[in-house]
Amino acid sequence: MSKILVFGHQNPDTDTIASAISFAYLQNQLGVEAEAVALGEMNEETAFALKEFGVAPLRIIKTAKNETDHVMLVDHNEAQQSVADIKEVEVLSVVDHHRIANFETANPLYYRAEPVGCTNTIIYKLFKEHNIEIPKKIAGLMLSAIISDTLLFKSPTSTEEDKKVAEILAEIAEIDMETYGLEMLKAGTNLSTKTEKELLDMDAKSFNMGEKVVRIGQVNTVDVDEVLLRQSALEEAMGEQNKENNYDLFVLIITDILSSNSVALVAGEPKEKVEQAFSVTLENNTALLPGVVSRKKQVVPPLTDAF
């Protein structure tokens, strides 16, 4: 069998990159030749984590079939979020913590999905099940992923299992979790140097909902108003992406990591589905979403129900 590529979703976040690295390392320890790769540029938060633990950025690929016939997916399963030619390669395994949708294979595979806050919480359990020691660098990245996906355990996706695993990984990485976690999260909120397109692409995923394609992006910040000063330009860029990619609706979730609230900015139609999903009235294409910080648990499910 040729080398196996391990990767997460497009527009990678810290969990996606750390999951690819940790799961590929585990596979290599188990005698499988695997390489962790990325499907896009990493964000500043992820760059902060990689630099902190002395790990090189991943090689970026656009297609997989030109390199291998076999892949392993982490932190996603939906085809539209994966590599462009996912239908042309065989998926050998999936490790994920999201909903299962738009996914099928011709052959049986290993599939591990659990309702926890972070994919690396599951991967930690796989290390333990195979009695494989986790190196300090890998532990640091896995911890970074848990902190990122749970917003330092403020997100409703966070579970007691995530917290327990994070504490163990912090010991292995020899790091103070609270201090490091805040520094890492703040590193990801530097948005002033980003173009509107970069802001929209930082952490965005496409979802099939009913007969519509909904694009949901999310940016974390410590100043929502600063982002909303760019509303007109953001709406224009969202409209362009809708047209170019055949998205029906683009929802940008602007999350304040300090208050744990978000503002939704909406472009496209049907906007009334957003109002229905969150029991809000859009004013100037925006609405406050109190207590909403998780796309996976607090945004995608109500929108899916609305559609």
C-alpha cells in the first residue's frame, strides 16, 4: 500500500492541524506509513501553537489521488469539506466529533466518532488503547486543539472528558494550561491585518441543508464592533462568494471570546431561516446571539432544523 495521507477539513483550524499530526504519528507508531497534510493555510492561532511546540507547518495539498489511493480523515467527514478529489480515493478511517452527513464509502472502514468537544480528545484515547506514549510536542498540540475547540472550556461543546484529557496533556507538555490557553486564543484574534476574504475563509465550512447550500464562517475576536466596522465590505465579499460558489446563504458568526456571545452577519437567501433558527429579527442583516460560541452545537443544528 502506498503512503497514506491524513488530513482534516478545508480552511483548517487548530484541531484539524493537530489531529492530522497526532493521528499520523499514531499510525506511524503502529507501522502504517502515514503523512499529515493540510488542505489550506493555517491561521494565526495554529501558527502560535506550532511555534510554541517547535513543530513545522504541514505541507498543503489540493488533491490526493495524484499521490495516493488511500486517505484517513480527521475532524470532518462531509465530502464538501474535504479534499477536492475525495471521491477518487479510498477512505480507510475517520476520527471525528461532528455530525455525519453527505458521506459514504464503497468499502468498510474504521470510523470513530464521539460527542466530545475536540477530535484530539478521541485521539488521546486511541493512544491509550494502543499503549503508545505521547511525545511532549504532540501532547502540546493536542492540548492546543482542545483549548481551541472548547474556547478554554467555555463552549457548550466542552465535556468533562475534554477537561480530564487536557489536564493530562498539560502535564505531559509541561505547560500551564490557563496561561498558555489565553495567550493562544488571543493570538487568533488579530484580525486587523486580514482582508475581508481572509476573514471569511479563516474558519468556514459549507453545509447541505435541505435543498440549499449554507456557508457558515466564524471569527473569534475580543472586539466585535471592530469587525462590524467592516460590515459593508464583508457583505460584499460574502455576496461574491455566494455567487462564485453557488452558496445560497452565507452566515458569518462573529464570536467574542471574552463575553461568550456572538453576532451573526447574513448575506444571501433565505434570511428568514436564520431568524427562525435563532428566534431573532435581523436588523441591517445582523443579530445578536447571546451565549452562542459553538458552530457545531449552537449554529448548525438549529439552522438544519429550520431548513
